[in-house]
Amino acid sequence: MSTPLHPQNVIALVWDFDKTLIPGYMQDPIFSTYQIDEQVFWREVNALPAYFARQGVTMHTDTAYLNHLLTYVQHGRMPGLTNARLRDLGAQIRFHPGLPDFFRTIREHLEGNPEAQRFEIRLEHYIVSTGLRAMIEGSAIHPYVNGVWASEFLESPPAPGFDLDATLDLDASRSDRGRPLFPVQDISQIAVAYDNTSKTRALFEINKGSNTNPSIQVNATMRQEDRRVPFQHMIYIADGPSDVPAFAVIRQNHGIGYAVYDPANPASLRQVDRLRRDPAWKVLDVRSRPRYLGQSEPIDPVAGHIPGALNLPYTENLDAQGRYLEPERLRRTYLELLAGTPVDHLVVHCGSGVTACSTLLALELAGLAGAALYVGSWSEWCRNGLPREPAPAKS
């Protein structure tokens, strides 16, 4: 038997960025610098997919904002926005309390642990985001991070007929006929765009080690014992719908996933409470039947479920081998459960916002995309004195 390629002694903490490491969106410093109304910008972004659909063009919601940023630049609303400027603006990003010091502290704690030293266990932090790589690189947390996957812009695309040989000399101090070899202009094209699907590719690059060894092809077959960071050694922390496939990959491969939310912001609670009362919406609880009925509660302080919520345990999406059922079978199940309610009027939750992602992925496989995730889930609901079923007994 051949020797494994890696000692598999790395624990990888993989972080989303917006609303995970920071309270809001990393683009906020851009809007404040250029005096752009951020609410107007995001409202326009949310309208773009439907706008282009009328032209027969499909646009993904996760990456629509990248094109719209370029539109603002092209129309003179964000003059001088280069990658260097984005890095400068990244320094203005404000993190949740305790960050970025937590990244350093937890690594030092592990390094000082005798058992960890004995087995040479190491901790690595990674960021996988649909946001902007340049801004993350300019932020206070970047020195503590081992790798970043995020969207990038081009600012100097070569004109037709450009000198291919010139690109081989990357000495920025040289010039060509009195002009800079690579003249810096405003951002003008998308170099790479990360969405919910490409986030999963980043996980496999960490898993197989192609991020540290470019000769390893991420799509190549590799024995489990040869992978640099087994999924069982990965912890994925994120908040948004764009993380649903990544959560599913992590959980299916026996890693750990944490869905985060801001308990100081009651917006999600108010929204779910409003939607559960609206007959046009359905709330789906994917916990086990005993937990839904309040017969068992091994985790949270209060048993029961959100009034009016339906129940279909996420495990019913899987066969005896733990694989998803056939898409058509899943589709029949969920169409029957929806009973005419559009899937984009479905809110899915579990205990803490993680296993519900498995059901969201099942809906995607069934061709029923668009359901919402209630990240706080039952753990948040039951701690805030909101109505529940079965109702508590009167004393």
C-alpha cells in the first residue's frame, strides 16, 4: 500500500464573509465613498434577473451585482474604482466584535496545546465568498487567512492584436514605447465570479490540496487517504442562501456546518412570524417528527414547533444509503406538500439553520428552486417567547 500524500493533520475553518464575519455587506464602503444609495443599488440588482429574462437572457442573482457595479463605473458614478482602490476601501470594513483577533487567538490556543503539538495538528482559516477578493485582501482579517476565494475584476484588458510576448515579462517597472506595460484603468470586466455552485469547488480544492499544490487537478480522482484536508476536518461557517450547496457538501461528507445569524437583529423573527400568518406562504419544519410534535427535544430549551408549520423531516429526502432520492420522486413529494403554493413562498427551517439546507438542496434537485431559509430556525424562535405548538400547559 502506497504512502498517503498528506499527513491529514490540518483543521480547516472555512468562512463566508458578508453577515458572517461582518454585520452587513463589504460593499458598504464603496457606496459611502461614492455617495451611492445602497438601498437603491440593491433594489436595482434584485430587479436585474427579471429585466434580462424579458430579453431571453439568464442572469444569476449571486453575481448580478458584479455587472451592476461595472455599469456604475462605466456611467461615471464610481470614477477611479480600481482593484487598488478596492483594497484601500477594504481597510474600512468593520468586523463583528472579537474579530480579527479570534483568528489569531484560536490558532495560538491550538499551537499551545500539548496534544495538538504531539500530533502536529495545524489550523488554517479560509474565506469563500461571493464578495470581492480585493476588498477582503485589504481588510484587517486578511493577514490571518490562508486563502481567499471571491470574485475578481479586470482593469486592464488587452486590446485586439496585443503583444503576446510582452505578457511574459511581468516586471511592472518596465514600459513599452513609453507606456506602462500594463496600464491601470478602472475595473471594466469580470475576471471570476463566485456563486453558490463555485463555492463548493473551493471546498474540494481545500479538500484535495490543489490550493497549495497547483499540480493537483481538483476534478481528478483521488483516494480519500491522499486528500490534504478530509471533509471530517472541515468546519464551514456561513449565513446565506448562497451557502446551501456548500452546507450540503460539508454535511454529506461528515464535516461540520454552522449557520450564523445576528440575535440582536429581530428582522428575521418578525419576517417569519409575518409569513406564517400569511395564507399565501408555507413554513416547513424539517426536524424529526418527535421534535416537531414536542415529544422530544435533545438540543433546545423548549419543545414544539412554529404554529402552522408543516413537517417533512430532511431524512425523507434520502435513501437507505444516505443518497438523495431520484429528482422526479422528490418533485412529486414537494409538489404534494406545496399544494399549489409557489416554491418561492416556502420558508424552510430546522433546529439551527444547517440541516434545513439539505432540504433546500433537495428542492433544487427536484427543479423547485427559490425557497427561503430561516437561519435562526427553532433555536431562535423558541428563545424569544413566541407562540408555539403544542401550547404550553397553563399553570
